[in-house]
Amino acid sequence: MVVCLNSPYKYKAKLSLRQLFFGICCHAQLTVWQESGAGTRFVETRQRRIESKYNDKTMKNGKIGVTTENIFPVIKKFLYSDHEIFLRELISNAVDATQKLKTLSSIGEMKGDLGDLTIRVSADKDAKTLTVTDRGIGMTAEEVDKYINQIAFSGAEEFMEKYKNQAIIGHFGLGFYSSFMVADKVEIITKSWKEGAKTVRWSCTGTPEFEMEETDEAHDRGTTIVLHLSEDALEYAEDSKVEGLLRKYCRFLPIPIAFGKVKEWKDGKYVDTDKDNVINNVDPLWTRKPADITEEQYKEFYHELYPMSDEPLFSIHLNIDYPFHLTGILYFPKIHNNFEIQKNKIQLYSNQVYVTDQVEGIVPEYLTLLHGVIDSPDIPLNVSRSYLQSDANVKKISNYITRKVADRLQELFNTMRPDYESKWDDLKIFIQYGILTDEKFAEKAQDFMLWKNVEGKYFTPKEYLEKVKENQTDKNKTVVLLYVDDPVEKHTFLEAARGKGYDVLLMDGQLDNHYVNWYESKNKETRFVRVDSDVIDKLIQKEDNIRMSLTEAQQELLRPVFESQMPKDDKIHYNISFEAMSPDEAPVVITQNEFMRRMKEMAQTGGGGMSQFYGQMPDNFTIAVNGNHPIVADILSDAEKAYGDKLKSITKKIDAAVAEENRFEEVTKGKKEEELTPEEKSMREELSKKVVTLRDERNERLREIGGENRLVKQIIDLALLTNGMLKGKSLTDFIQRSISLIEK
């Protein structure tokens, strides 16, 4: 294992610890591998040299090449939140060292059998140690001095410019020194692959002081790193903790990683077998060619990633080499009720090393609902999210993934439409989310977006508009798209629409209200209307309107009668309207305004802006009384009879008072407020008060009459029952009243 940290800062006496640490951790890189005329060798960056050839000395004490005595406490303090990353770094370095050895062997520079290349990790709870061993290229004493003892100080820009066309090993930068986040002492025992190499022992106790010794003791080729864990990091000596981290970060590394032995149950306890407990899959599916992978293998790999998940809908294999490198497999999962909890299931890897599952800024927002793996060495790591979002490569990757997903959906729609339609109910939320959050995707999605009607048939928006425009265009030339969210609960309204020959869409998804709003904003000559948002003849207003049987005067009499039986609910506001409907329709229909309801529902699913305002308002329902229904006519007749001759008398008084008020307004209508005399203002107030008093008197008596009329209560409750709004005691009372009315 070879490690070389390269800081972007040269030594400066006034350099703060935080500046120094930031430079080392954010821009540090490991050893650089370079081909040259003299063969394959290690290339060091510009750094301070410690003058020693190790020709006459086998033991050396010295100081690590850093500019402060306190670098290790700084490492512990500022990296503590990411302390578990140390194991990923050590294993990554071990993998690099092993892959270098395989390269040397492949080009003939390293002779002999490579042997077992498994990287072995062991934890000793009693000794409080964690050990990582590889059989890679190892290091000579000079290389340990170069890559461990000295931390170079070339500027970051100069360093990247110098090596921009070369592979920089150890992409993560925390590297070997991250081990001091959890260890009080670190030991290295290493032996180079080179012929005649000696074993080198190196140790450091978390200060710039180190000890290094070259010995003749027997040691296998490669490197062993022993961490003597600090008291606050003893959890890393626990087998379960270490195995969990290995499975998290090293699950798909290309070199086998063994942690202990496979256990079996024997004689009432678990015992070790002779078989290595290999943590990782060295040949993950995304590294293979798509042509070599079967559909079944894609599904098996999905369950390897997400063992408890349902079968995925389908997969998308990502594979691009220019202008950036990216491979991976994305899956469309089945989304259940709360899609928020299913976000952040995409795992990000860099050269098969796990990095994170927080992929916002790397993939478009709507694709965070997908599952799967993305592997790219071109995504900058250990930087802020805001930096990621502005990075040129990340933007290219995001655009590529968007295009790839859209192309795959279009391909499925074009070539396998029946299968695509069968999966639509699960796909719908992805596509709607993409349309709402990504304009480029929205443009592409119009050709594979589907609408489903209550008969279970699917149409593209273009196909559906062609189907309904003749019968569902209103008098303003707007195509009205009727829909229902629950065909069972809204069955009465649905059947009324069908009775008119209208087609009705099924819109029962979490994002339907947001999508409907978006579609209407893009297509001004269309309008979505839910079937229960108004009486049937007002859903799509035509020229031939039905006439109302009730006069305005009769409506005035009936209003307090129906108000007397209105439901009482602090969270719901009801108002009464009289509508011209067919005598065959229900006597009372309860509707909810499309706009208000939609805004409230959008607020419940995270809608912003004005929808949040409407979300705080009570629900508003309209009790629409069918002015042409015989039962309503009977209720009017009953009220007039119950009131008797006094009704005619008080009505005449009201009419006379209103007429007097109108005459006064006619006389004074040309005058401004300030031109009215005190007498005129007083007269106006008296006339208005007289009208209000008489109407209040009549309305109070009509409410008393309505409160005693069981038929009024019955037809309002029927409407509430139709809407699923009659519950508890009100429902029990309705049933008992129904039985009583039937018995009569």
C-alpha cells in the first residue's frame, strides 16, 4: 500500500491550522502512477526532502513533513463527523496497491505467481486494534519515507495542471492519515514486491514524531496497517461494526475483501469454518456490457441492493465514456403511499467505492425517486453540495441521465405499449414529478405521458383531446376535461356525467392536482373539472341552459328553510344556491369549488405559494338545491301552508318597504355622499333598517318551519351521504328517520 499526501499550500509561518488542514484534506491526493521510458515507476510531487538513503542505517527517528505540531488533533477535530470514512480510505488504498501489482504482472515487470490477493481485515477487541492487510506492491524504506513521512506542499492548481492527463490514485484525499481520527497509534509493516526488498516497520503515536525501522524479519509481500484504537473509537474493534462498514463502503470493490471466516451452527453455537467471509461482489452488474446481461440478472442485482423491496418495474443501464465517464443501473421501483421516504435510494460510487446515497445535485430532483447505482470517477467528492450543483461535469451527467431516462421511456412506449400501459399506474408518479420539476424532461414526456379514464383505457394527451373535444367543448370554446378521484365515493356524480355522454378521467394520484395545474398553464384552451365541483349542467356550460322553475321570491322563501337544516361543523363552511337542474336529478347536490379544493389539496402535498394560504382556510361546500325538483316544490308549498296568511301579510310589508327604499334611492341617486342632508341620511338608514327587520322576522319564522320539516333534513342528509360526509350520530339519525318515513 502506497500513500502520498500532497497539500496545495507551501509552508508559511502565518498559515493557520484550519487553512493548513483544509488544504491537506480537500486537495490531498495519493500516489501518482506514471509510465515513462524507464518503465513503470512512482512519481512524487514537489516536496521537502529528508536526506537519507538508508544505506548505512536500519533505524530512523524523525518528523513527518508538516508545518505544525498540532496537525493530528486538527484532523480529529475537523473530520470527526466523517470518522468512519477512515476504513473506506484504508481499504481503497489496499485495493490500489493490489491493482498496481496486477498491472506490473500483466506487463511482465513483476515475475512469478501473484498468489492470493484477498485483502484481509481483522478486529481484536481485547487488544483494541483493527488491522488491514493486503498483498499488493508494498513499499521500500525509501518509499515509506517519501509517501508517509513527507507531506508535499505544491500548489493545488500547479499540481493538477502537472498531472491532468495522468491517473491520480486515491481520488478521495483523506487517505492514510484519516486513520488518526480513530487511532492513538498507527503501525505499518510493509515489504515491497521488488527483489531483495526488506521488511519495513513504521509507527506514529498521533504526533509528527515517527519511528521507522528496516529489518530482515520474514513478511509476506504487501502492507499491513495496525490501528491502536483510541478510547472513544473502540466501537471499531467490534466485529458487527466493522463488517457493517465494510458492507457499506466496500461492497463492490474489485479485489476480494475478507473479514474473518464464514460461521456455521454447530453443537448449539456458531463456529468458524475454513471458508473466508468475503464481504464484496468483485464483479458488480453495472461493470458488465448490457448485451451480456439478462433481464433476470437485472432483477437479481436489484434484490441484492434492496433485499426487502418489491420487483422493480424496469431498469436503465447507463454507460458513457465521453465527455465524462459514467456507468450504472437505475431502476424504476414501485412507489407506495409516501414517496418522500423512498427518496435517496440511488447509491453513488467512484471506481466501485461507495461514496453516498445523497445524490441531490447529481441527478435531477425527480430521479431521486429511482433506485440503483451510479459509478463515476468524474464526480468531485468531499466537496459541498453547492459546489456539486455548479460543477460542469455534474451538470453534464445530470443532463445525460435525464435524456437517457426519457429515451428509455419513449422506447418502451413505442415498442411495448401494452406492457408500458400495464405498468403506468406505478410509472405515473415518476413522470409527473419529472414534468413538474424539469422543463427539458417535460418537453420529452408529452409523447409518453398517459391519461387513464374510468373505463381503464389509456391515452396520450393528444389522443384524449381528439376523443372528447366534440362533446366536451363549452360555449367559450374551452375543452373541459372531466375527472374523478374516487369512482366509488363519487359514483353519483360520475354516473351523471356519463348520462350526458361525457368521458371521465381517473385522477387519483398524489401529484395529480399539481400536474393538472401545470397542464392548464401550458394549454390555455383546456380546463380540468372534477365531476363533483358543480351540478352536472354547469360542469360544461353549453348554450342551451335549463330554465329555473322557482322565482327569485320563492328562492328567498326557501333559503332560510334549508339554512335551518344545514350541517354544523367548525371546519366546514356551507352555502346554499338554487340551481336549474333536470327534475330527474337529485333534489339536493353538494359540490365543492374546483379551484379552492385543488389549492387545499396541493397544500397538503407540499404545494407552495398561494396554495399554502388556501390550505389554512376551512373547506367550502355548496348545497345546491334543485329548483326544478318536485320535492323542493312540495317543501315550498308546506312552508307556505305552515306560515299561513301571515306570510302573505309580511311579504307585502317587505315588498312595500323595498319599494319605498328604491324610490328614495331613485330620488337621491345623483347626489354624492357629502351632498346628502342629515335628514336624507337618516331617512336612508331608517328605510334600510325597516327592510332588514321585516326580512329577519320572516326568515326567523321560516327557519322554525324548516327545522320542523323532516323532509328538508332528509334530502340534505342524502346529499351528505352521497359525498361520504354523513357519519356518526348524524348517520344513525338518518337511518332511523328513513325507517320512520318508509313506515308512513
